Amino acid sequence: MLAANIAADLDDWLRLLVLHDQEDPVDAEPQTMRMRIYHQTGRLVRHARIRHLRLDASWPWSAAFALAWNRLTSPYQVT
């Protein structure tokens, strides 16, 4: 039960802090977040000490995922 509560809290914090200005994920249920955001196919590659995230362009919610990734990996950047 503790693991389920931690997962629910992480999901809520992700929506509150990272995806606050996106319309769909703000009010989404955990099942919807799982299918739209967490099941995104992609590949994390490293070249010249820089991490690049390559996403599937045909995924409908890849823009929201890329926005969340950019906000989480650069915490000192003000958006």
C-alpha cells in the first residue's frame, strides 16, 4: 500500500509542477497518465557528454512528454 501511495504522490507532483500549463494531463486520471505519458516510446542517447532524448514523432502526446522531460532535466531554467 505504501508503494501505491508513493506512486500516486509522484504522479500528482508531476502534474502539479511540470505539466501545470497543459490542458489534458492536469485533470487526468492515473490510468490516462499511464497510457499517454508513461508509455511513451523513445531512446535516451548520449553524444559528446550531452544527453538527447529521441521520441517517436507519431505519438500524439510526445510534445507534453518532451516538455516534462525538459522541465525535469533543467531545473534551474525558468519557463
